[in-house]
Amino acid sequence: MATPSATSHALVLGASMAGLLTARVLSKHFAQVTIVERDVVPDQPEARKGQPQTRHLHGLLASGLEIMTRYYPDLPDALAAGGALVIDMTANMCWYTYGGYRRRFTMGRKGALMSRPFLEHLIRQRTLARDNVTLLDSCAIRGLVTGDDRRRITGVRVEHRDAQSLAATLTADLVVDCTGRGSQTPQWLLALGYPAPPQSEVKVNVGYATRLYRRDPADPRGQDWLLYTPEAPGERRFGGMFPIEGERWIVSLGGWTGDHAPTDEQGFLEYARSLPMPEIYALISQAEPLSDIIPHKFPASLRRHYERLTRFPEGYLVLGDAVCSFNPTYGQGMTSAAMQAAALDELLTLRMGRLDGLARAFFKRAAQVIDTPWQLAVGEDFRFPDTTGPKPAGVDLLNRYVAAVHRATLVDPVVGAAFIRVMNLLAPPLSLMSPAMLLRVLRGASQRRAPAVARGVERGVPS
């Protein structure tokens, strides 16, 4: 562990998951860490105005939970005590895709099902409990502050969003932008005479709607998470129904390329009824609604390639959705942010407090973290012919093989385990292409499951 300098100060812009995790990491390396957030941050689990996506279905991948537990050792217990499900998610999986249900198995790694506001509340409590971490909320960021030669960022200009609208300058040795997809860093760089990062944008036109329902804790189905994903391009709709804290279900229904779920009650139910998987409609048609139906649209995945810049100011970094905003239907965002924060921690420890040249080294590591989830998400999105943007070479051929992997997971739990490890960012995609796995995939993809055994459950770790 690095020893913080007696006078060092770090600023984190944004108090969502990426910002909170980054502040926790920086608290090991700096004497003082200040989080600056434009919204009012309540001391309870609550979605803020600047967080439209937090009201929708979330799951925490196994790799994300493991990283967060490294920094917050009591997090799994706190999640479970609050009513979230911290489970081996493959053992409670009801996932319909490619004409059948994936075979269940026991992976031996736990993920978490909860509302995003509840998880973020627990992370925020534990981050702010650090003696050297402070939150400055209701504070808008108006721009960067530099030295006369503009080679180093020395702080930010802020405006307190109260009745007096007081302006101030906050100085720091390191500033990290975690403000999300709407980050102003590209514009701020241009204003300072630096190039903006190149961008990759993959347009998907995804939209979905979400509603909460009461969950009967005595119903054995209440421990399962239900998911339907389409066999593209012939199918475009998806649906997810996860058990969360407060004895509730959270249900998100939607689709790609403009096939979005309605927000009126009858339309929402009919959309659920249209899914090839009958369980979601069967449950919500009998359950008590607890919320309005809330829509969300996601036009495009966006990646900013800071690793390609040859000029970048010292004392400044960008992390989380501000670097890469994925199609949220794949559930990778929180885990990617955690992995980037952990990479920053490792880098600062290796450098023992040296900040010069940090940006180049960090952006290289962040790009390596982002590459896998980006390739997974973009590859799946290019199954739809209406998807536009930079298309990776060979993706159509790769997708034909991945389609075979999907079909094989319906009959072979070993293939299913390998696939789930990749989706949980626990193993590289190439692990699905070893000679032994290739044989299992081709054999499994050629089999057809009988409907009567579609939801057979196998326990035990696949060999």
C-alpha cells in the first residue's frame, strides 16, 4: 500500500458508482479525497435526477462483486442483510434463449441481485466512512483549472447550486473525471488546446421500460432470476425479471432497433406476453404493481479512445462511463468501472506516488480492461442488420460460432459454464475456442432439447 503524502489531494468528479469506487481507491494513496457531485445526494437508496438508468434492472457480475468486496469486505453481508440476493447466480438461472433454457449448474462464484440505488447507497456509505473522503454535492463543475503553460490540471472551477450560487476553485494534485457518458472532458481539452479523443459509436436504438412488483417470499420462484434474450436477427425483444430487496420484483422489457416496450399497463403486459418465454408474463399478470412504468432509451454504445492520444495534460484522468458507455442490456457497466478503478489502484501502488506520466499508463490499462466487454457487446449488437458503426473485422463469422455456443448451452452445462465465465468477465473470450470446447460446442449445437426437460436442473461444478 502506498503511503499518502501529507499534503496530497485528489478530486473525483461524479458520485455514482465509478466515482465512489475511484474515491475509495484514491483514499489509499492521497491524504484527502473530495468527491464533487452536481446533484443533491440523499442519505438513502434513491435514484437521482442525473441517473436515469439506475431505475432499471441491474445485476452485479461475479467479477464486479469480487472486486468491490476487496475494497468493502462486509459488502456481501450488507447486501444480504438488506434483502438482496447474493447467490451463485447460475444455480438460480431461468434464462431462455435460442429456443430453450440454458442448463443450470453451480459455478462456485457469487453475484448479486438488487436495485442499483441500494447497491450504490451501501458503496457510498462505506466510501464516505473513510476519514479522508469528503462529498461536496449540489455543486456544478464549470471547467478545468491549469497552470500558465497548460501542461497540468491543477483543479476545477465549481459553482455551489444553492440560493447564492457561490463560485469557487478547488485545487488538487490529481483530478479524475467520473461524470459518466455526458462527460465534458473532450470539450474542455479542446478549449485548452489539446485534441479530443477519437470516438467509436455503435448505434443500437435500444429502448426498454421497467416496473416494480410485489414478490411473494413464500413462492419458490422468487429465488430465480428470469431472463429472455433474442435469437437475432429474427427476434429483437428481451425481458428480465430479477428478485430484489424489499420483497420486490424488478421487470425490464425492451428491444433493439426501435422495438421498444410500451409504457401503458395493457401494452406492457402484452409485450411480456409476446416473449417466447412464458414465465415473465405469467408472474407479472398476477403480481401487484408497486411503481409506474418507466421508459429508458439507449441510442448508442460510445467509446472514447483516450489511449490513442499523444498529448494529454498531467494531473488528470477519465474513468468509467466517461471513457466507455456500453449497451446496458449486457450488464457490464458497473463491473467495468470496478475493474478500471482496481487497475488505477495497482498502477498508483507500482508508481509509489509518482503522478507524472500517469495518464498515458492508466489509459493503456483502462483500454485493456474495456476491450473484452466492448468486443462482447458490439459483437452481439452487430447480429442486428440495423446496427451501425465501426464493425470489427470477422464479427459475422465469430457470431456464427457464438450462436452455436448459445445453442450448446441449452444441453451442455460445461459449455454453459465456460460461456457464463466469459460473460462475467472471469475468462477471456478465447477460452470458448479451445479444441476441446470447440468439439463440445459443435456437438451440443447439433442437439435439440425436448420441451419436457427444458428446465432440468443440474447441480455440481461441470468438469
